[in-house]
Amino acid sequence: MALPTIVSKLPDVGTSIFSVMTQLAQECGAINLAQGFPDYDPPLALQEALTRHARTAGHHQYAPMPGLPRLREAIAAKTARVYGVPAPDPATEITVTCGATEALYAVLAAVVHPGDEVLVLEPAYDLYGPAIRLQGGVPVYVPLTSPTFRPDWDRVRAALTPRTRLIMLNSPHNPSGAVLSAADLDTLADILADTNILVLSDEVYEHMVFDGQPHGSVLQQPALRERAFVLSSFGKTYHATGWKVGYCVAPPALTAEVRRVHQFLTFAVSTPTQHALADVLAADPTHDQQLPAFYQPKRDLFRELLAESRFELLPVPGGYFQLARYARISTEPDVAFAQRLTREAGVAVVPVSAFYHNGHDEGLIRFCFAKQDTTLRAAAERLRLL
């Protein structure tokens, strides 16, 4: 009997480069600076809160589909406090999701129709393109130029067509760490003023902006806020990427569309986890404000440790990744170099070509410095030998 023929919706997509490099690191016993996760635990108060709620009767069943009311209320208060804006309505403008990844997919599934174009500033997180294509949408890539990876708004304007449905932003940017300014957001608002184009703003690294600079959220630009989905990540903010809890802030009409999809995608997020996050948001409302002072020393230490190496380090205004050129070490393609670095030097990294739909290779690799100082020192000791 013949087996059914399967026609893949993503025939050109394999296993994520982050999973590939992490597995290679495990096989080789390498220090993993590839995948973007810390090697230290969440705050003790958050762990204790989770334990407490895991032992609380009634906290093991489904949470309400949009998220626990008390957590949404805490998110609303945090948003107003951090960004100095009117608090979003917890009932109609905030949805708790299974990480920002689910929020992003739910947004695209909710608003992108077959044939719609979605502008993506590239390099971009590798989820963006496939998620757009799975909705029948057409990714339209607008390049960001190294070493600053700043948007060229004239190129963005030129890329718009009557079929453009949405533009995707990411600030602080993965992989480069570039940060959008208030002036950037004002410019984008002007570009979109007479259009029906929506905005998806991926702001999961919002609390990791350095050198005294603020994070410019789309929520602070009124003309953009009324057409935007803004995504945040508790996993990034609380060093708990494995908890997979994020949220989406959007106007009521847009939130309603996200929830139409969310209810059939994951329906609800872990109940005790939501209670734990609500507890720590209330008990320590300044945690997010402490993150720049927590991460900037890690950035500075890693850069100092590699200052005498043959890597050329690019600027890192935000996020927790360091890009580096390796032209003084090798002329290999970045994938080959990253694999050899993992096998021979014992340090796993991500080749930046993985962030381009066409594998564009500028001879750059990405390090994650969200690690303990001892990890960064051990990795740098190996990298300086190259």
C-alpha cells in the first residue's frame, strides 16, 4: 500500500540553527554562547512563589483564556509605570501568551491573509519569515546595514505597496542589539499615517538598554500604539526562558483578533506560573529597572576579555548578544566557521547568516553574554587562542 504523499508547507526550512548549535555544543562539550538563554536561575522570590502556587489548591486547572486577571492588572500597572503612558485596559488590551513566540504567531495568524505583504527588517529572528508564510503572507525584506543595523526609513517607505498589511519591528534588535529611538518611531508614524498598515513590535529585550539610554517603546508613540501589537517576555525579564510566558498589548479591536487565534492555539498559559509572576510584579516592581545595571557589566566584561583577540566586536546598544567579525581569523563561510569554533575551540556561537532569508553572509557570528562571569571568562580564554 502506498503511503500518503505529504507536501510540506515549509520545504526549505530545517531545524532551527539555535537548536542545531546547542546540540552540537552538547555533543562537543563546548561552552554554549549560541542559544539565547542564561545559565543562572530566576530570582529566588519568583522560584519560591512558583513553589507556593504549585501547592495551592485550585491553581492546577485552566487559567482564563486571556490570562489571570490579577496578572493582567499587574502588567497594566507596570506598563504605565515604565513608559509613562495611560495603562492598557487589562480586560480588553492585554493577553497573556505562551511566550512572545506564541503571541507573534497569533498576531500573524489573526491579521495576515493570503497574498498580504509583511515588511521584515533583516537580519531578523528566524521565526518571522516562516510564520508569515504559514499564513499565506509574503515576507518583504528590507535590509539593515552593519555595523549599526539602523533602519533606512526611505527604503522602508519605498517597500510599501497597496498589499502591505503589517511591518515588523524588533527593538532592542536580535541579533545586533540595535535600538530604535523616539525619532525613529515618529518617522515610522509619519510613513504609516495615511495607510491601514499594522505594526507588530517585538520588544522582548525592552529592559536591556545600556549606557543610560531609554528603551523607546511603540506604546509611547500614540499614532503607532493605535495600530500596534506590542510583545513582551517574562522569560527574558526574569531569566526564565523555559517558563514560556509572554504577553501582547494592543488596542481592543486588535486584541480581540489575537484572542480569536490564541484560544485555539494554546488556549491558556500555566496557572501557577501566572500567579507567581503576579506576586513578584507586586512585591518587587523595580526588578525591570535593575536589568540594565545587571547586563551592562556582562557586556562590558565580555568585550574587555575579547579586546585583545582577533575578533572585531560590533557595538551593543541593547539586548544580550554580541556580534563579531572573524575576518582576521578565517575566510570560511559563517556556518562552517561557527561549527569549527564549536568543535575545535569549544565555544558554540550562532552564524548570523541564519538571520537572513537568503543566507546572506557578512562574516559575522553572534555570542550570547547572558551568562555567569565564570562562563564568559572560560569562553574568552578559549577564543583568545584563535
